[in-house]
Amino acid sequence: MSSGPFTYSLSAAAAFVMRSLMEHPQLQTADEIAAAPHAQGEIDADGARAALDELQQRGLAAEDADHRWHLTESGRAAPQRT
């Protein structure tokens, strides 16, 4: 995934969670992401938590005071690799 001069090399789990936050913004916790129909067999809640932490470390996602996750402006602007 790249955005301008920056290149983000994400784990498969982080890429999946980032795509989930983009396509299903109502799913805002690791448990919700892992339990969603589109995630069945793709990721569990622990994997989603680790992926959210990875995205946060890269400035692509943030957790609010209610422990809900969302993409940051940088995360929304980062194009998906195909």
C-alpha cells in the first residue's frame, strides 16, 4: 500500500482490517470485525487486535475514548494494493 512518497508494508491481517474499516465502517472493534460475515475464517479477534495496533503504529487507524476504531485521514487516503 502506498501513499505519495510513503510506502506502507502491512501484514495480511492489517490489510484485511484496514479494508474492513473502509468497507464496513460500522464495525469498529476487533470483536465486531472478526465476527462479521465477510471475516469468517479470515481473522479472529486476537488477530484483529494485533492488526489494529499495527495500523495505529503506522498512523493509519486510531482508537477513540469509547474503544472504537476508525481510519485516520492518512488511512482513508492510502490506496489499497491489488
